[in-house]
Amino acid sequence: MPAADMHAPEMPDATARFQTARPMLLGLAYRLLGSRADAEDAVQDTFLRWQASDAAGIANAEAWLTAVCTRRCLDLLQAADRARVDYVGTWLPEPVPTAPGDEPAQAAALASSLTTAFLLALQRLTPKERAAYLLHEIFDRPYAEVATALDLQAPACRQLVSRARAHLAAARVRHATPPARQRQLLDAFREAIATGSTATLTGLLAADVRLSADGGGKVVAARRVMRGLAEVRRFIEAGLHVWWSPHVLEETTLNGQPGFVLRDGDTASVVATIVFGWDADGQVGDLFIMRNPDKLAGLDRPRVQ
């Protein structure tokens, strides 16, 4: 054996290479699917494909895994879209606990791509627009890799990203809300639940605020979107105050933003979550309540980045 080869660094084994890419794959799959459970299935399927491949002969493991995971997610999206036709009430993405990354700028960018409002805006894109945008704009993949993942030419991928970027810009769902403003909201919302008074909270809500709840037909939840300040205030004062005040409101970070987990006062089991969608003027434009027990079951799993 040549002397140079004797000192060459060893290639990490296939499982280690996959585990290095796994957090990114899970983040990509969740953003594409809006479901933690489906995202984990897609990542597991990717791992099985990886195990069956000649991993030692794959030079760029991350690009290969990203392409396989993306294609699997696109397959799952077709099934999910068919199932959603029969969904009872309002569908919302599954809430996930999140934590900031090591780099503040990178963490802020990733967090803004995890908010419920952003994920819902992604749902209005075609599956390939969604995938192309996430791969290029969020995960910084070059167009050559995006094209391979989507089995398209690079110019077509540029057009997909351009259209997606325009739609998302019009939706105005990616902007940073100052932490102090978010702190005001958390305090005001907690006060409204405890006392039934929305006097402080009202000043933080947009005139056209919306309240959406997802029960999935499994528990009691509002089946239609409530719209406008007057209707949302009445619902909080006469509904949430009565139903939620006996429980424990626990502050946490969900989908990259501060929110609440509602726990049963006796069993500590999760009853609901609520996160907020901010508009560009620093007002709350959306309240998103999750009540579907299937989508609450994953809150104790590892965090998504």
C-alpha cells in the first residue's frame, strides 16, 4: 500500500454519514409535509434506501440523501392531499417544539421558515414549487442539486423558485417580530385566559385577525375560521377563558416562535397548543389553536431545526 494511502483519513461508516444529515432531512421533510409523523416516515424511508445503496461509492452523501428524501416527500404529499379532502374542520400543520441554532442569523432564518403562517403559505404552492423553494432558499442548495432532486432542468427550477418567492412575498409571512412585542402578547393572552378580559390583548390584535382551530374531528374545536376583532374577542372571553382557565398555560417555543402548551391541571397531559401569526406591522393577524390529539402526541419528541 502506498505510504500516502496508509495515512488517508477513514471514510465514516454509512450510518454515521446518514446521522450527520438526519436533522437537516427531518427539517426539510417537516416543512414539505407539515406533519412530524409523516416527516419521520420519509426520513426513515430515506435511511432504508441509503442502507440498500452502495454508500461507499457516493461522494456527496448529503446531496444524495436530500434528493431521495425530497422525492419521497413528494410521493407522500399526493396521498396527504387526497386524505385532506375528507378532513373535518380546519387543517393546521402539526406543532413542533423548536430550539435556536448556534448561529443567531441562521437560527432566525430557519425559525421564520417554521412558523405556522409560513407553512400554511407553503401549502398554497404546488408541491414542486414548495420543494424547489425550500431546497434553494432555506437549505441553500445550488440549482444543480435542486434539479437532480426534482428530475428537472436547472432553468425550470429557477422558474419554480421565482414563482414561489413571489407568492410568499405577497403573503408577507416571513418577518421578525421584536421579542419585547412577543413578550407583551404572551402576558396579555395569559391575562385574557385567566380573567376573561381582552382589554390589553385587543391592542395587539389586527382588525382583521383570524382564529383557526384544528380538532381533526376527534375533539371539540371550532370548525370554521373566526374572522375580525369582535368575533375573536368574544370567543376568547366567552369560550377560551371558560374552557382553558382551569388548565395550566405553559410557555414554550413552537415552530420557531413563543407560544403556549395547555396542560390538564390534574394529569399534565397536553390539551392544546396555541401559536400566533404576526403581520408586518407588529400586530397579531392569526391565532392558531391545535386540539387534534394525534398532532399533539409528538410534542415530547426531539426538536426540529
